[in-house]
Amino acid sequence: MLVERLWFSYNAVMFIQQIKSHISQMLHDHHTFGDELVGKSFSRMFILSVIATPVSAAHILVFGILNFETDIEQQWRLGILLYHSFMLLLCMALTWLTRPGRHASVTAQRRISRVIHATVLVAGVVVTSIDQLVTPAVTPFLAACTVAGALFIVNPLTALILYSLLFGFYAFALSLTQDIEAILISNLVNGLTACGIAIGLSWVLWQQNIRTLQQRDLIQQQKLELELSNRQLEQLATRDDLTGLANRRMLQMVTTEEQTLMNRQKIPACLLLLDLDLFKKINDELGHPAGDELLRQLAELLTQTVRASDRVARWGGEEFAILLRNTDADQGMQVAENIRALIEKHHFELINQDGVTHEVALTASIGVARLDASADDMLDHAYREADLALYAAKARGRNRVVLRASAA
């Protein structure tokens, strides 16, 4: 017996926790998507008003023509006329308020939606109560609950509270016009069923819209992640990991664009090929991490030295290539000499493997070549020329600039 009670208590606690979890998730979804769902409900009301306006007008026309003999029937006719006259005015106003192209704030949309939602439900109660004068049917209330449940997007907790209060109002209103106890009880049961249907429709409508919005956000997030991954892949494909400079592939792409511009506008361009002198000594004495840091500092120095329109790339190892746009051979030599002198005067601060900081002076040799826009592969052609010039600079004692004679 004790075991059964403990098992029952455990299941009860788990059930309550599940209910709390569902409510918490529901409130979170309401906070996240509430404004969008209000907008959806608001947009649907235009269709509702367009349909309901001629319906109310037709009721007014029909009941305005009809004439009944008994006082009860006349009261019923008058009640229907008053109700549909009010609804006609309301629907006309709603058509104007919700017409396509009219901008309304979220607050205004929420208030209008709540008013119309309440009006639809109250209208169902009022018409059903009036109908009790001549018929025991509760069709208007069922129709109102069905329309409201399928049209207005509200979270299930709100729907449960709303339709519970509505049923209380419905029961009170019916007791005023329906005197036959058996019919009253039957109508109350039918009304309870209508409220249950409305709650079920609200639940399904809420879940469908929340799921759609969640899937939309998930797709958007996946799209952003894919775009980010593509950018990262593009970065990896066109950038040097160590220095952040362009790599050979990127320089090839830029040079191809430059070749088109050179052919069209007949402007010159130069390629500088820079190689650090005795760089291996840095790696041997201070370690490879220090050598990597030197390359990073040099990359930053070169980027700050050239123009924004020029492009600095790491060709490989301690070798850098610089594309100088709209620059002839003489100007290229001057830029290269400025870079050589700047590197010679610069002191690189490096930390060795023991954590000791060293100021390192360094020199560079630079080969200069003019780009030939008529070459089939302009970059490869210019690189070969600049490499020959760089080789000549190294052979002449390093720390100098050499222009490839055939490119002059």
C-alpha cells in the first residue's frame, strides 16, 4: 500500500513538473512570437469583416421585411435587427481599420484583435440567447466559438481561461431566456462542447503557427551559419593563416582584374617580390614562434606602408609579393627602395623560447618587375621576372632593390 502511494505521489509530481514545463515553454513562445501572431490575427480580420458585412446586411433586409404575429416573435425579430445593425456598423469600421496597406502599430493591432475576438464570442452568446425565444438551437454560439477558435491565434492557457469565462457568461445569458429545464441543460452541455471545440482549435492553431515560426527561425539561423561558413571557407581559401594577408590565390584573382583594367585604360602596374635576408638565423636563434611573430609584424608594416589600392600578399615562407597598381617601373623602384629602407631602420620586438624580449634588426632584398598586360598568365610571367631580379639582389650582397632589366 505504501509503495502504491509513493508511486502515485511520484507520478503526480512528474505530471505537475511536465505541466509547469509546458506552461513555461508556452509563455516563452508567447514572449518570442506574440507580436507576429497578433499581426497574423489582425490580417485575418479584414477577411472576416468583408464576409460578415454582407451577411449582417442580408439579415437586416430579411428581418426588416418579415412580420410576425406573436409578441415573442416580434421581440425575437427586433433583437435580431438590433444585433445585426450593430454588427453591420462594427464590420464596416473593422473593414476600414484592417484594410490592406493601412499601417497599425502592434499595440493597436493587439487592442483591435482583442475587441473583435470578444465581440465575436459575445455576439454568439447574445444571438443564441435571443434565439431561445423561438428555438432551442445553439448554432450561433457554436459558430462563434468555431470562428473565434480558427481565426484568432491565442496561446492555449489564455484560450482555456477565456472560454471558461465565456461559458459562465453563456450559462447566465441562457438562463434569462430559456425556461425549460431540460432544454437549458441540453444547451449548456452543447455550449460546453462548443467551448471545448474552440479551445482545441486554438491549441492546434497556436501549435501550427509556433512550429512554422520556429522552423522559419531555424532555417534563417542555418542560412546565416552557412553564409558564415562560406565566408570562413573563402577566407581560408584566399588568406594566409599566419599573417592575414592575401595568399597566392587571392593575388591571382586581383591580378586578373588588374589585367583587364590595364588593357582597357592602358595604365602600368608593377610586382615587387620581397625576401627577408638571413631569416633562417632568426628561427635558429630565437625559435620558430619568434620567426612567425616577425612575419606578422612585417606583414602589418608592409600593409601600413603601401597605398590602400595596392595589395600585399604572402607568397610563401619569408617571401612577400606586392602588387602596385597604376605604377610604372621607376615608381615601382622608388616604392621598393622606401620599403627596403623602412625595414632596415625598423626594430622588431621578439620573444625567444626562454621568454626574453629581443630587438631584432633585419634587412630585405626586393626584386621589381613590370606587369605585362599582354601575357597569357600575367602574374606568373611577372613573378618569374621579379624572382630573377630578387636572385640578382641576393647575389649582389642582399639588402638592395633590383629591377628586372627586360621589364624596364
